[in-house]
Amino acid sequence: MIFVGPSAHIDLSALGHNLEVARRHAPRSRIWAVIKADAYGHGMEQAAAALTAADGFAVARLEEALRLRAAGVEHPILVLNGALSAEETAVAWEARLDLAVHQAEQADWLAALPVTAAVAHRLLRIWLKVDTGMHRLGLDPAEVPRLQARLADCPVVAAPGPGLLTHLANADELADPLSDLQCQRLRALAQPGQALNIGNSAGILACPAARADWVRPGIMLYGGSPFGDRGAAALDLRPVMTLRTQISATHVYRAGERIGYGGTFVCPEDMPVGVAAIGYGDGYPRHAPTGTPVLVKGRRVPLIGRISMDSVTLDLRPCPEARPGDEAILWGPGLPVEEIATTAGTISYDLLCGVSPRVRREYH
């Protein structure tokens, strides 16, 4: 018997479906599909090819944008962290990237770009990233009018000048009034005709004020819910990644036997135990507790004991006929990634981004 090990099955059609869900919620907005962090662990180039109906792509860092350009992606690309030096600003100009400006120095670097005969072919679309309440990256609102005026006159900045961008801090908390307040603060700074760039996944789904000229869906594209109390299926989102592996061994242990490192699980009776070929070396969360569900033959069986680097152990009493070679699904259809995240005390973003490179990606 040949074991092929863990794999992540990526359903590209689900990506397209989830993009349409975003459009349905924000029909008047243009969409930056957020594919940073290797498209949340799904493969950035493959995600870009599946999301060509988006109006542009958003990434965190310059190197991610350059990787997309090297792959032949011609869509607009927004670098959310902006350029981190004068040299990066020049590279972004050459690559025709949209840049966020969240520090005054970034405007200085733009102003210092050389004006050449070819400049009209490389005008940059700039987004002033405003701190409206997130208190992470962003300009103080009092700085915005001065930088707006400066960049509107900058010969390398595309007309009609910079747009305004902000990031919502608590949009996943539906009762928190901060999201609406952040939107109001950004709109109060806007000049007539100035493009606004606001909504993340939670904002798109639940905050009408965030459905601005541009929105930026992220986790919802990959079939994850941004809310703690509503699953993806209730939002008509389809899971994109199915993380799966095989049962590599089965045993029957006696009552009182202890399982795995530290012997943290003690068999309450004579019982079948399976070993599945996946562990924290593959990105499965080491802190997933006993009882975390896994699908075997369509039935939920609980993890038992500690997660190892290359394997997990399973209580096979709900599926005693399981044998080596049978498939085990760690998350995917029928077992939402946000459920596993909640059980493990984390968020779905963490799990998806954490799937390691040694897990084979299969695209369908």
C-alpha cells in the first residue's frame, strides 16, 4: 500500500462562487480580491487565475505583487503596506502598482521619483491609508488634507489624485458601533469624487456603510466566515480547501492504556485507535484538544491525545471498520474550518495560512 500523505484539495470553482457572493452584497463596489499570504495558503498564482472577474488584487507586500507580475498578472495590484523605502517606491512605479501611503515619508519618496518622458505610462494610483480607529497602520486624519494636496500635484500620481483607504477594526462584532464610526470618519475627509476603499469581508457582509467605491474581501473568498456566531454555509460561502490525509495504522488498545506523548488520553475501555498521517509539521494546530472532530468515512471521530509533528491519533469507536489507507478529512465540506479553529482556540485565517509547504496542493 502506498501512502501519499496529506494534501489540500483546492476547489477553484468555489473561489469564483465566493467572489460572486461578495459582489451580491456590494453590487456598486469594485473589488480587490485579497490574495496576500499566498492567498491564505491556497496558492497565490492559482487564486489569481481563478479570480480574474475581480477588479484587482490586494497583497500585503511588494514582493507578493512582483510575484504576481512575474506570473503575467495584468490586473491592478494594491500593496496594502505600501513601499518601505525610496528604492521600493521606484520598483513599484516600474511594476505599475497601486500603493497605500500610511507615512509621510512614503509621500516624500513618491515626490522624488524622476519625471521622464515615459512617466505618463507609469502613473501610480495612490491610496492614503487613514487611521480611523484601528490604530495600526494609518495616517492621523489631521495629516490627510496636506498629503492629499501634495500628492494631487505629484507628477507620478494618477488623476484625480489619491483615494482614501481605511481598515475596519471590529467589523466581525456586529453590535460594536466602531465600524460605522470609522466609515463616517473616512467619508468626512473625502473630497468630491474621491474614491473610498473600506470594506473587508465582515464589512461587506454586515456593514452597509463599508460598501464603498472599493471593497476588499479576504477570508470570505476562501469559504471562511468572519463571524464567530455565523458559519460559512449560512452566508452561502463554499469551502475552498479540503485538508485530508490517510489512516496509516489502526490498533485496539486495552482499557487503561495511555495514548501518545505524555499519555494524556487514557482509554476508558478496550477501543480501536487510528493514526492519521498529519501533524503540526504540516500545519495542523498542535493545540487542538482531545475531542476535535475529524471525518472518517463520513463520520465524525474525535482526536485523542497530543498532536505529534507527523501524526494524530483518533478514537475510532464511531467508525470501528476504518482501516489503513482510508481517507481522513481535517476540514472541508461537512467539517467547516472555522469549527476546527474555534475548537483549537484560534481563527480560520490562522489555520488556512498555516498549512505547510510539505502539504501537496491539488487544484480542481
